[in-house]
Amino acid sequence: MDFNLKKLTSDAGVFFTRAVQFTEEKLGSAEKTELDTHLENLIARADCTKNWTEKIFRQTEVLLQPNPIDHTGARIEEFFYEKLDKKIPSRTTNGELLGQYMLDAAKDFGPGTPYGSTLITVGEYQIRLGGAEREFLQTSAINFLTPLRNFLEGDWRTISKERRLLENRRLDLDICKARVKKAKQAEAKAAAEQELRVAQTEFDRQAEVTRLLLEGISSTHVNHLRCLHEFVEAQATYYAQCHQYMQELQKELSSANSNTYPNSFASNANPSTSATCPSPVSSATLPGVSPPCLASTSTPGIAREPSGQLKIQDVQQPSTGHRKAKVLYDYDAHDTSELSLLADELITVYTVPGMDPDWLVGERGNQKGKVPVTYLELLS
């Protein structure tokens, strides 16, 4: 072993001197050579780029592989394959695993049974979804994560190394400046000035090297911008595939269910029938509730008296039981037996025997007609 004690001592002396200079600068007892404004701006931009690139990289990893345990295992696996210089095998996604479980379960339950056949259909689509996810993960890792990682582990390490070297050159320069000021004898001063010129040259050279590397951050931004576009395109393709698969799965399930259980799924096959609005509730509606849908003429909530039964024109306001009500929403009367309403107006309402509980008789001046309870807020 070649052990150079002299070099070791010299390096230790240089390190100690730089440490003293750095400490005195922090304490304000020594002068510090400031970098030019352009270089300082480049350094600030580089630090900002590194910090945000690191955060985006880590969070993208979490997005693509949210399970921390799987994430740790995946990184270890990638490390070994990278050291062995082998291609990392594609891993089975959770969707593919779920789909395979469904297919296996269908074999036990019976592929000919409704449950078993549905498990097969859903399982096959889960496998397709998992395959789309795996393709998205691979594309994103290659086109987005890899460039970010290359910057952090490659370019940034080089920049950091040159910046540390620049800081050492600056400390050496300031040490030489301090020696020139302290030199009393002409010979000592001349030697110190010579060291100062050498230190200044080395500092200027290192500052130029560092500046060139830092200006390359602009190219890094352009590269990362392109990678970002590719990442978004991969996301769009993945979500479009998932949407298409789910639409196809819903159609298959709807068709299968309508054939197997025609009566149970009839409401799904006829949205217009299942979407009819419920009849108004009998209690007053609370303020702020959205207006209910009006039912068609066949909706049972609207009472239409046949001839010979109760007529609104003949109804007299009872001596007791009438109340004030605030109208919550506009309402257009469907026939002459109903009263049109305007939001926020006050009317008098009351009920009469034999009338549908979902409706009240409303009066506004000389106008009278049926009004739905769900459009009112009873005040007293």
C-alpha cells in the first residue's frame, strides 16, 4: 500500500485552512469573494430545478406504484437487474391478478351458472384493464421517470461536484487575499501575490466550467417538457382504453342480465320508466332543497278529480287550519284546477277532507287552486 504521509498532511492542512476561512466568513471576520450575478442566478435556478424534479419524480413513483411495500420491493428488484445488466421482467398488475382469481373462481362455481359466467366476463375485462395498466406503467417509466432519474443521478451529480470544487477555489482565493494583506516583508508579499494570481486563475477557470454546466439546465427543461407531454399522452391513452373496456363490459353485462333475468332488469332496459320522479312527499320541503321533477299525467301524486267529486272552485277556506306558506320554486299549473306559483311569494294554504295529502289548496287574492306541497315552505 502506497501511503504518502506528506500528501496526507498537506491535504489535511488545506482542509483545515479552508475550514477556518469558511468559519471566519460566517462570523463576518473575513472577506468573501462574491460570485457574479449571472452565476448566482444560474445556481438558484439549478437548485430549484433539482428540488422540484426530485419531488415530481418521487410522487410519480408513488402514483404509478402506490403500495409502499410493493414499491420498495420493486426498487430492490430493479437494482439487482440493473447490476446484472438484464432486462427487468414485466410484473403482473393487481387488475390482472384479480381477473385471474375471478376466472379460477368461475371454474369452481360452474361456468354455466349465472354467477360463474359473469365472473368469467368480468375477469376477462379485469385482465384487459390490468394489461392496459401494465403498458401505461412501462411507457411512463421509460419516457418520463427514466429521464428524470438520469438528471438526478447523472447531470446533477456532475453539477454538484463542480460546484463544490468552485467553492474550494473561492476559499483558496480568499485565503490568498488575506495572506497578501498580512504580508509585511517584500519577499513574503511577492510570494503571496504570486499565489493569489494562481488562485485567481484557477477560480476563474472553475467558475467558467460551472457556468457552462449550469446553463445546460435550459436544455434539461426542454427535455423534461418533451417527456411531460409523452407522459400525458400515455395517461390519455390508458384512460381511454379503460373507458372503452368498461363500456363494453357494461353492455355485455346488461345483455346477459336481460336474457337471464328479463323481469328483474327491465327497469335498466327502459330508462324513461325507471327515471320517473317520485310523487311529492306529504311533509313540507326544507329550504334549499332542489325542486322535484314534475310527473307526467299518469303520475299518481297529482289528483285530478273526475266529475262529481271535489272541485276547487267550490272549496271554501276553513275558519281554522289555514297557514301561510313561502313558495320555494316556480310552478306552472297543468290545468285550471291548479294554481301557478312564483318563487319567494307568500300564499295562504289549507287542506280539505278527501284531498290528496301531497297537495294543498292555495289562495292568492282572488285566485285559488291546487299546489304541490314540495314546492312550499310552511311558515305558520
